[in-house]
Amino acid sequence: MSSESMEKIISLAKRRGFVFPSSEIYGGIGGFWDWGPYGVELKNNIKQAWWRSMVWEHENIVGVDAAIIVNPKVWQATKHTEKFADLLTDCKKCKLRFRADHLIESNFSEEEGLAYLEDIKKINNALKKIKCPNCGGSFTEARSFNLMFKTNIGPVESKSSTAYLRPETAQGIFTNFSLIKNSSRLKLPFGIAQIGKAFRNEITPGNFVFRSREFEQAELEFFVDPESDKKEFERWKKARLAWFKSFGINPKNLRLRQHRKDELAHYAKEATDVEYNFPFGWKELEGIANRTDYDLKVHQELSGSDLSYFDEKTGKKFFPYVIEPSVGIDRAALAFLCDAYTEEQAPTAAGEKELRVVLKLHKDIAPIQVAILPLSKRKDLSKEAKKIWKELSTYWRAEYDETQSIGKRYRRQDEIGTPYCITIDFDTLKDKAVTIRNRDTMKQERIKIAKLTETLGRKFKQ
């Protein structure tokens, strides 16, 4: 896909109510987005699909919903207050601020860039050779900038009241490890999953919702015996790649990329990204990391609480290793939109051809699954159509629409990604049948109303 395709997707997302710039009437605010009526349905469906596959379909995985703001000692223990930072540099001329690693990556070959990124001295030497992409000016020396958002608890601002919005959801799982293990009577291997908001004060948010300052994460911390970490790491890599394929992502647009040693997080033994080929290039969609026993150890050390695991079979007490699949829901939604976006020539009623834009979203991900479309606003048709909508909305996310011509309504549902449209016409009142239109093939089928729920049920199971 090209950058032009990205512009079309952004335009469609706004026009059809998927994503809006946050507080746009006041000029917006960089790195923040509002998800509209169809966008929130898309995200909710992705979250539900993730939760079903990660929690409901595993007897040894449970969920948690931890607080966004926690005791600041949590971030002190995990070194987030020290290490969760980017190196920044300012243009001396236009005063714009840039991430040093991004400048180096875009101005040198991969081999040269890796050599420069080894330490701060080499980074600063590299910056001397780079001109500002905005004005051609030179750069200051790089300095560290912590990505966590600060806030204050209570009515008085002071050092003792300082807290942070969480930059990841994982730590709420680790600090509750013993409570969840004991209350759920879990034995290794087992997992704890969470979906929730996270916040990072990104210096250069961009590429639409790909890199935002407020986003949702879906994370699993899967606790294993240290001797089986490699096997479990490989298993989760395959499982997460397969999950995206099962919901319609083109396998050609997916790949696994193993992290180099120099790019591993300080807590990770190894890590692999599921990457997607976005219009702006191959980028991380989901990360799978072996966090070892780092988090449980540091929290036990600072808090004094016992976060170890006792194996009743062996009589040994130890810290489990953790395999962590972590996906950004906003990024996943963008990937599904990009992969589903299709332009094709479609026949008109007059036998001509016209451009049809359609989101070929998987039926379980699509914001609307069934659209109910009476041919006109005539009361008897509307009454029958609303009865059908009420029946179908018990089973699927259904939408009722009687505005504009039927052709325009079909095109609108195509752009939303609705798999099936049900048309109620004047013959319906006589033969008690409706027409089902398939989004992808545009084929139509006449079905008795009495068999409509059964027929759709078969289609959605296919």
C-alpha cells in the first residue's frame, strides 16, 4: 500500500465515523484521537476476539483490571523512572525537537546506524553530520527525556504527591501476582491477562493512530517454569501470528522479526515482533518478550512482599519466568482497516462500471454485521423492517437504515465493512421474504423471513 492509500484510509475513517482528531473544534491535540461510533465497535470487537482467544479458551488464564495510577514505587522498582526514556535533540535554528535514533535511522544505512547507536558519544558524533529536515540547521547534543506523564494525587502539588499515568499495563499484573495466584488457585504454567489504557509522552507521535500518546494495550503475562521458557516463547510467537491470520489479515503482510541484542529492553532475555506491512512500511504490531523473572524479583526486593512461587511437587520455591505477548489495540485496528481497504470496479444498475470502496473486514471484527434496509420509508415497510431488526439484533450487531437510495445505502455499508445487507421490498409484504446481499461478492439471495436467523447463523459460522 502507498502513502496515498493511507490518506484514503484516514479520510474514510473520519467520514464514516471510525476515528476523529481529539477536540478538533479547538484545533486538536497532537497524539490523541477519539474513536467514533463505528471505531468503538471495531475496537470492542477486536478486544472481545483477543479476550476470547487468550482467556476464555484457556483453562489456566484469568483476567484482571488494574488501576491506571499506582504507587510511584512501582515505577521506581522497575527502573521506569530511570530507563523509560528517549534521547532527544533540538534544532539550533528552528527549535524543533527530534528523537535522535529516528534521525540516525533515516540518514544512515542500517549498518552505519547500528554502529552510531551503540552509545551516547557515537550518537552525538552522528548528529553533527545530520542537517535538520525542516530547515537545514544543526542539532544540539542528545539528552534523555522520560516518557511517563506526571500527575499529582491530592489537593497540594509536591514531590510527595507525584504520581504517573501508567506507560504499560503489565505492572498491575506483577504487583497482584500473589493475590491472583492464591485466589484463583493457579498452578504453573498460568497466565494473567489485561486490556486497558496506557500513556506515553511520545515526542513524535504520528502515522495516524499508530503512535499515540494515549492508547489501549492487550497484554498477557504467562508465567512458566524457567526451564520451559524457550518452548513457551516459541509457542506464543506462533499462536499470535496465527491469530491475526485467523481474522483475515493477509499472511503476505505479516512477518516475525527477532530483536537484536542491542535493542532488547533491559528486562528481556529475547523478544520478537509481529510486524505488519503498513502503508508507511513494516512496523511492530505486537511484541512477544521473554521478561525472565525480572519484574517479580524487583517488586519483591523493594516492597518486601513474597512474590515467589512454591512448587508442591518438587518442594522448590522460585521466581517463574514470564512470556509476554503485548498488542496495541489501536495499532491492531489500524492494521485491520489497512488490510481490509479495497477499491474495485463494480457494476451499476445501468450495466456500467463504477469505483466501489469496501472494507472487507472479518465478520467477527466488522462494526456492523447486518444492515436492515427497507426499500422506502413507507410505514408498512418500515414496520416490517424494524421487526426484523429487533429479532436480528438479539444475535448480531445490526443497524437500521432507511435514508437515501438503496444503492447509496449499499455503498455506505460497504465502506463500513458490513458483511450482509437485508433488503425489505414491496414483495416482502406478500411473500414474507427478504433479499440478503453479500458484501464481498455482491450476490443476492431471496430468503423467507422465518428462515432468516437460521440462514444468517449458517453464514456467520462459515
